[in-house]
Amino acid sequence: MASQDVLSQTTRLASSSALLQVLFRVVTFGLNAFTLRYLSRELIGVVNVRLTLLYSTVVFLAREAFRRACLSGSTKRNWTKTINLLWLTVPLGVFWSVFLGLVWLHLLEVPDPSVVPHYQAGVVAFGLSAIIELLGEPFWVLAQAHLFVRLKVIAESLSVVSKCILTVILVVLYPQWGLYIFSLAQLLYASVLVMCYVIYFMMFLGSPEATKKSFPVSRMRALLPNLVEDETFVNWKEARLTWSFFKQSFLKQILTEGERYVMTFLNVLNFGDQGVYDIVNNLGSLVARFIFLPIEESFYVFFAKVLERGKHVKDQKQDDVSMAASILELLLKLVLLIGLTITVFGYAYSQLALDIYGGSMLSSGTGPDLLRCYSLYVLFLAINGVTECFTFALMCKEEVDRYNFVMLALSFTFLCISYFLTYWHGSVGFILANCFNMGIRIAHSIHYIYDYFKESTYRPLTGLLPSPLLVLVYIISGVITGFSEVFFCCDKGWMARLIHISMGALCFAATIVTMFCTETKLIHFVRSQ
């Protein structure tokens, strides 16, 4: 597949994934706002922190390394061996579900049954849902590698909508069921997601469309584990790369969900405070999840297909190097401007957003400070997502192994800093520790990118330098909206709030106009792709 075709399909995948994440976040926020009126903060804290952490840990440890290894390189490969390797995610998921389930049941603090009933059933259900979802992993990787955009959108949309509809019905009719509600909804989500992929491939394989595309798999039986005569069961090169990524994914999971592990294992916050933190955290991560994550996932595929892993820049096709460098520069500029916008305007509008969304329960206390810090953290997330996306797509096995040692030291440091900052500053300490963590990871990735391109004429890291005029507009906007918050928000009535919102709208419009005037190359890229 030509590089330009890969770019076109990758941008479609990224934009579709972004829209999908918008749907997920909007539905989740609506669901949180709804359930807050029916269920306790403690129940929401157990579901959104404790049980969701169990599910995400099992799924991440069982499949993340396989995904990264099996999506590297060309789609022209021995897919039988790749599919065999991917089915190993299921027994691995069973192991992690049983092991971590026992930890969650017997080593962690058990919630008060009168406040959070049916905790044991919740642990079993969330662990089982992770195993069910892993049954669809070969289908997901095959679809992602061939850029099946519509399938991903439909499958994940149906699963999320089904989960939310069931949750709302059960919350209204049977609020006393407690964790049974979220357990059934989670099982439904995983089942619908897997069935969508299975049904699609049952219809697609053997069809004229599959024949026309020369699809490497012709029947459903080929998507099950198969022995290859006179050959090994799996591709050992992929298997070794998977092992390298697995060691890294274990550490990355600690860094990604570090604050939840500290909350869960060290009991620095009670279940009610965990519920509030999670709601604020979800609100703060809105842009990170629906824009940055799809960009990272989709352009990882792009860079891995266009450039060859572990190969020196001079030994690559120079047309592909030129395109990759240009795209990396534009992506860095795009996420940097989005992150700066969130940081500048998020500071002055955090309290108002929380007051509108959850009332005084969220807008009083540490809630506004937490969201302000998260606005800064979004900027770190933005840059880290793209720089690591490129770095992980190009690292050879030896470089991945070396990076694992960096991650090991960083994981230990992060957990220590999280504990002490939380002890001193409450839940805000989690965000500050995450900023430190992301800063170190960004520095490592920037160093790798600089070394990779230093013997070429390309300098993609210039994407991290916005125009001086735009920086000036950001500073002025931050000062104006900051004074506006002091004088008009948030206990002076709705008229004062509207004035505050209007001031922000004017500053935001001025910022956007300045972007269009100073970042013409980026605007052309966004419009064309």
C-alpha cells in the first residue's frame, strides 16, 4: 500500500476514532450526572476506580504487547502465525483475571456492604468481562491492520450504547441492586463488542469485496488457532517483540493508572473522595481521550507501515522519511496548540464547568484546583502521545528492552512521588505526579526523535515551537479570563456567569483567528486530511 494511501486511511481512522471517543465521553458524562442523583458517591467510586482498574489492568496486560507487536510492519505476512500468537491473549487474560481477582477480593479493603452491596459479584463480573473481550482480539487486530474504520466505529458505538441503556434502566428500576447493575452492564458491553466483530467477519470473509481486496484470510476457521505444517506455531520474531513490549506494557500500565493503584492499594482517599476524583478526572481527560488517544493509536499504525522498525534513517526510502517527518511535525504542532488552548482556558473555567455539571458537590473543595491542574496535565499528555507514538513505532527490540529499564526506574519514582504528594496536597498530588512522569517520558522521546533525524535534513521537532504572536495571544487571553473569573464567577448569579463566558468566547475567537493567520501549513493539513 502506497504511503499516501496509508496516510489517507490513517487520518480517516483517527478522525473516526476521535468522533467515537466524543460519543463515549458524552455518554459517560451524562451517565455520571444521572447516576449521581440515584446512587452514592461511594458506589460510583468503587465502580469507576476499584473495579474499572481491575478490568483495565487485565485487558492491558493481556493484549497491549500483542497489539503493538502484531501491528508493526506490513500487512503482507503469515497471518496464520500472527493469529496463533494473538490467541495467547486469552489464557494470559484468564491468568491475570484469576490472580488479580483474588487480590481484589482478599488483600484489598472490602467496602461496607450496607453502602456498596455485592462487591464480590462485581469483582467476578469485571474479571469475566475482560476475558470475553479478549476473545475478539484476533478480529480487532486484523481489522485495525487493514484499516476497517467503519467496523470499529459501529462495534464500539453499539457496545457503549447498549451498556448505557441497561445501566440507566437498572438504576431507575432497581437502585438497590448496587454493583449488580454495573456488573451486568459491563458483561453486556464486552459481549456486544465481540459479537459485532465476529458477525462482521462471518459476513465479510468469502464475499466479493474480500476477494477484490485480496484479503489474507478466506474463512472463519482461519481465525482460530491453526497448526502450520512443518513450521513453528507462531512467528518467533513477533513473539520476541511481544515479550519486549510486554515488559514495557507492565510498567506503562503502572504509569498510566498510577494514581488509581495508589488509591486502591494505599488507601490515601476514601471511596467517596475516589468517586469525586474520578468524575473530575474524566472531565479533565475529555480532550485527551477523544482526540489525543485516537491520533496516537492511528498514527502509530501509519509510522509503523511507512518506516521500517530499527532501520537507520539513511537506509529508509527518502520519500517515506520526508512524509513521516512532515506528518510528525504537523501532528506535534496540532496537539501542542490543542493542549495550550486547554491549559490557558481551563484555568479560568474549571470552577464554572464543575458547578454546572455537578453542583456544589464538585465545585467546592479541591474540585476546581484539581481540574485546573489537569488542564496543565493535558498539555503534557498531548505532546507525550505523539512523541511516544513515533518512538515506539521505530524502536528495534534492543531499544525497547533498554527503554524498559528507564520505565522501571520511572515507575518506582512515580509511585513514591504520588504517595508523598497526595499525603501533602490531597488528590491534587496525583495530577502533579503525573505531570512529572509525562515530562520525563517526553524528554526521552524527544531525545530519540532528535537522534533519529540528526543525520538528515528534516527537523520535525520544530512542530513544538508555536509562533511568537500566537504565544502572546495565549498570554493575553489567560490574563483576561483569569481576571474575569475573579470578578464574575461563580457565586454572583447567572448574568455574571454569562459575562464570564462571553469574555472567554471572545478570547477564544481571537486565539483561533491568530492560529489561522500564523499556522497556515497546519490548517491546510487539517483541512485536506
